[in-house]
Amino acid sequence: MSGLVENSVVDEFDKEVSKNLGFRLKAYQRAVAEELVRVLDRERFVVVSMPTGSGKTVLEMFVAFYARRLSARKILVLEPTRFLCDQMYRVWVRVFGDSVAREYEGVCNGFLEKPIVVSTPQTACKCVEEHNIVFDAVVVDEVHHAFGGKYYAELLSSSVDGFVVGFTALLPSARLDRLSENVLRVLGRPYILAYDFKALGELDPTYTPPKAIADLFDAEMDGVESHVYDLLFRGVVEGLPQTVKFLEITLARYGVKAFCESCQRAVAGGKIEAHPAVGMLCNGERLSHKTRVLAEVLSSYGVGFGGVSPAIVFTSRKATAYEFRDAIVEKLGLPPSRVEVLTSDMDRKERLKLIDRVKRGEVDVVISTIVGEEGVDLPEANLLVMSDVPRSPLRFYQRLGRLIRLSSPHKIKYLVVTLTPKTREYYDLEEALLNLHREGVDVSYILSEFESKTATARVAEIVKEMSSAYGISTVPYPLIVLNTYINDPPSYLATVAAKHPEVLDNIKKALEGLGIKPKLGTEKEIAEAIKILTLYHMARITQHAKRALHTLEKLVSKGAFTRELDKAVLEGKLLYIYDIESMGSLIADLLLTLYRYCRKRGQKYCKTKEPRLDRKNLLRLYARYFPATEAPNVYKMLEKIRGENKSSCALIVPRGYNPKNNVLTARMRIITEINDVKMNIAIYINYHNIKKFEEKLFEQLIEPNLDAIACKALEKLEEQLELFRE
């Protein structure tokens, strides 16, 4: 294509940008756009490497603009996260108007209705498969994710009829080797257009580089570490809840040495009970996951061997700092004199001596605890490693100040954050990214599959692993958090209540307020009282009832783990049904009570005052969880049960959905006749963490689940009446 045509299409795009976004293309952006036109005349797969802050988004839109000039009918824009989909869509729609759509919730409307779609690779794969869509052009933002990414490989190898252009701030050579063989066969090796800071400066002297480039390394736990973490996370380790939570966070953030140090103190102080798995972890000789990943970071950047130097490593725990030092010397082979630890153990004179040595280039790595964050004039680092992310914004900025200083604005620095995937530590990343971006740090490279690395993802993984280990399709909540089955939740609650006199006192006063004189001398009597409070809304309106139930719910809830479990359901990673056996028993007891009431009064027809099973934390005891991917198998299981029952046992209908609280209420109406007594009972049952009401979910999961429960209740009622006859 001639230079005249290149200039023409770039000029046209420049006018669109000026009209819709209010600025003109910079000189280096024009140069890159013109080069893209020349290269796309002969190449199908192009990767553009440019630093953040250089306007990659504008150039991505230019590729789509150029593709439309070439009569492209379908253009896909891939973003690695939903957050970036939203962010990019807001810009793209200003330039392309109604021609652009965004899809990342598994919905395919935009793919069918619009010529340009901004989407995640997961949703794009689903829609391509369902509707046999082929794209004339694909623009891939943060294209480094495509090298080794399963969904990217599926898309790029099977649904592209034109060209693919990817953009990234950094594409290490190791990533290039991870490109799928299928993609290589279809598109060939990518043609690389690499523009570093120097090249952009030569194209445009007004270009200003970022202050630093950030990267993220995952600190993966090994099998033993992960097992202990899961026991703490699920609340299986017995002890004070706040202590168990502290130890869980300590293991994830600081590693084995710091964890074992804290754990020994907690056991000695009677705050937690000793656990054999914890003993196995602490008695073994191993490098912690945080230490293993630090060694990987320092090796990758060549610290001490002609690469980036000096490096400052921050950790909040002394035990971790000394573990780091020993591992760097032993595993990386750095001389002990070139690896130093800065802690409060040093006096002022020793600190000043260390700082002078670093400034003279005699030290390659400084490992610092909190003492190095302020009050100590640490020299400027070329590489800063945060092995944990401080929750305090002040501490975060104090650390960052060791990397970004006004004294060297044109020197590119590197920041590495190490986080433990599938733990709550990953939630610290969101605030950190925002703070880094504000300071002019390039964070684009670490927006990697964030959602798959949170604690919620670990919850889903735990359920999947337990399902496989126990050979069950659905995993009961009590098995997850208590490591045991609970066949009769009211009896379990009675056992808990019996240990807390204040709960029993509130139960007693609540029932007395209803004119009932309860006997609470045995756990069976307590269980019957709890059933009344659980089922009948009117029994719960007094303050005594509210206090009793609130305390019980708090005692059986596992805090943070339970919240992550809720998130996993809300995000669609997990689904659940209610246990047919235990909930069937509860409703059978309710029917038996109604039957006795009718017989006692000689009535032939009885109704009850609409009992409700609606309290979230108590309903958990009946819940059985399973991965969303296993939903078809659970549907089949429920259908099989329905077939065995031969006919429906109840009329199940949805009675309301509350989008604010994500609660779906279903009504189960059972009409049955036993010994000339006809009973009509309607029970309202809540399903929590339902993101939106879907007919399919109700028909395939909730309705057959509740019908199976109703059939089981009638079966158990017959069994109980048979016992009375005998």
C-alpha cells in the first residue's frame, strides 16, 4: 500500500479522534499507525509492544477503524478482565457509537447484533461455539495473556478469517514460546513491532515515559502449605476465631517461618488447639512459598549477576526477612556480604554503615522490615519487591518512595509484587493497582486473570476437591466447615445452644412471649424449641428470639470463609441445593405436628400459618454445594429422583425475587390426606445469593429440589405414623 493511502486512512482516523475524544494523534502514534498499515498488507498476526502511557488504546481503535475501511463485518476486541471491558467500552463507544457492544456475562446478543464487540475471551469462546461466528479482525489488548491462555488459543485458531493485532506493554521472550501450536499453524508466528522508551522518544521528543513498570509474581503454596491454609480458611482448626483468621492471613502473606512462630505462641497461650497438619508443616525443613517466589523474582531480573541492582525487598515480619536472606545466599549463590537485612535489631550506627555500603555498590539486596519504610534514608532502588502489600496507604507510599524519586525522573525502575493466589491477600491488589496507577506506574502487565486468583476461587476449588475426595456430587456445608456430616441441623443447633446459657434464656423468654411454656432440659427439647423459632415468623419478632437466633447464627457461621462461599455462589462459580433427607425430616415433623393438632381437635381439614425457612445462616446447614460445571449432572440426579417418586408431591412456584438482597423465595404447597385428615400446608423457602431470577434455574434446580424434599417429608411422615400404630 502506498504512503499516500497510509496517510489518508490515518488522517481520517485522526479527524474522528479529534471530533469524538477532543485530541489529535501524537507524532509517534501516527508513525506506529502508518507502520501497522504497511505490515498488515503482508502479515496476518502482528504484536505491538509499547509502554503504558503511550496511547495503545487509541492505536487499538485505529486497527478496528482500518479493518472497517477494508470492509470487515465482524471485529472482536478482547480484554482479559470484565473491568477492562467496561473501561475500554466507554472509550470505544465514543468513537464508534452504536456499532460497538460489550459482552462478558456469557450473553451473546452483542455478537449477533453489532459489528464490533468488546468481550472477554471466555464469553467470546462461548458465543463463537453457539453461533458459529467468524471474525474479519481481532484486536487483543494485553496480548501477553494470549501466549499460553486456553480461551485465546481456541478463538485465534478457529474463528479468525482476517488478521489479528495484539498490544502489550511487555512481551518477554519466554512468553513467545508458549503460543499454542494450533495458533501457530493457523496464523503463523507473530510479527513483532517493538517500541521501547528510546524509540518512542526518537519518534516524538514530547513523549514522557512512566516512572516505573510493575509486575506480579504468584507465590504458589505447595501441597502441605495449601492443606494447612485450607484448614484455617474453612475454620476447621479449633480456636478463637480472630486468632484462626490471623494465622490464616499470616501463612498467606508471610510464609511458613512467620506462621509457625505465631502459631507456637497461640497454642502456648491457649488461643488455638494444636493440629497434626500444622505440626507437620512446622516440623519440616522447607522454604516457604514467599521465599521460593522471591528467589524466582531475583533470578528473573538478574540481581547480583549483572542485571538490575540494587534491589530492596520489603516484608512486615522479621522471621520472613531472615528466611529470605538465608535462601538468597544458599539458593542463588550471592555472597553473604552482598545480602543484608535491615530490621529494628540494628542500632543507628549499624544502619548508617549499611546504607553507605549500598550507596557504594557493595550490596545487591537489602531485605527490610517496617523500619526501612520510614526514618531511614534507604538509597534509591532499581528493583523494589513487595512480598506483601501493606493495608495502610501511608505504608504503601513509604515503600513506593524508595523506588520513585524526583532525583531520577528519566530512569525506568521495576516494581514486583508477590501475592498468594486464591487467598484473601489477592484483594489487597485492587487498592495497590489504583495507587500505583495514580503515581504513574505501568500496571497493565499485572491485570492477569484476577478473578481466578481470589479467595472465592479457592472456595470453589475446595468444593470441587471435596466432591471428588468423598465421591459425592454435592458437598454438605457442615462437611466443608466442620469436617463432619450433620443429619439433623436442629439437634446440632441444640448441642451448640446447650453450651450457652444466654441463648437458652432468650429461647425460653421468646416462647413464653407466645404463651408456650417450654421445657429445655434436654437437647431434644431444645431442638423442638429451635424448630419453632426457625419456622414461624411470628415467633421471631421479639427481641429475645432475635438475640437467640443471631447468637446461634454467629456460632455456626465461619465468618470470612462463609462470605467467600456466598460470593462464589453469587458469581456463578458454585450452585447449591438443600439436603433432601434433613430438610425432608424437618418438614415431616411440621406435618406431624399439624396432623396431631387436627386429630386432637377432631378436625377433618387443617391449614397452618405459612411457616418460613428464610434465615440465611441457618439454611446453610441444609445446603449442599457443587461446582456450576457439574450442574447438568445434578439436574439429572434430581430428575431421576422425580422419576422414582412417579408423581409430584407438592406444588412449587416462585413467590418473589429481591434483587437488592439476591434472594429468591419459593412456595412449597403440600396437600395430603392421612386417616381422613386433610392437610394443606404452604411453606416459604428462600434461596440466597441468586444473582438474577432465571426460569431455567428454577425449573431445573429449585423446583425438583423442593419437590424431592416434599416427597421425602411425606415418606418420613408415613414412617413416623407407622411407628405410632405399632
